[in-house]
Amino acid sequence: MSVYKVIEVIGTSTTSWEDAAAEAVRTTAATIRDLRVAEVVKQDMHLDESGAITYRTKLQLSFKYEHGQRAHPDSRPDRARASDRRSRPPAFTAEALAPGSPHPAGSALQTA
């Protein structure tokens, strides 16, 4: 039995939508192992004031969860020490998980 996670990413390119999609997959693959499927969800263009075009391709990427891999207990937000919870904000908030929330990744990879 397998379990897969699906995420959305946006790749950008000044050349084409295909290059934007390929950049999103390459960038994601550098961080996430075992990517399985990339599905194009949306394509659009950003036009700046000088007329330059940036192609943007939104993808849904799926990857397989690995069996036997467990996070260190202190890395889970629900198991953080009480002193840690007071000194830093929670790792997962409604704002951070909301669609369209900003992501600290590079310019070629943004959450949707």
C-alpha cells in the first residue's frame, strides 16, 4: 500500500510555459525525493511595464511518502516543549496553510 502527497507549485520562465513547468519540477526535485506525477493546472503570463513577459505554469506534483521515516520528536509542533511554544510562533498556522499564502522558496518556486 502506498500514500502520496500532492502539492502545488508555480514555475516561471522568460522563454515558455514548458520551461516554466520544467523549472518547477527541477527545483522541487532538488528538495523532495520520489516525485511521481506533475499535472499542469494553470498557465498565465505576467506582463511588466516594459512589456517583458514572464510565463507562469502552476503544477500539482505528487510524491510518495517513505515508510519507516520518522521525524525527530522535538521537530513536531505538537510535541514541542512548553518553553519553545512561548518563544516562537507555531510552525503551522491557518495563515501559513491558506491557499495563496507566500512561500519563502526561490523565485522559480512559489506555493499556489
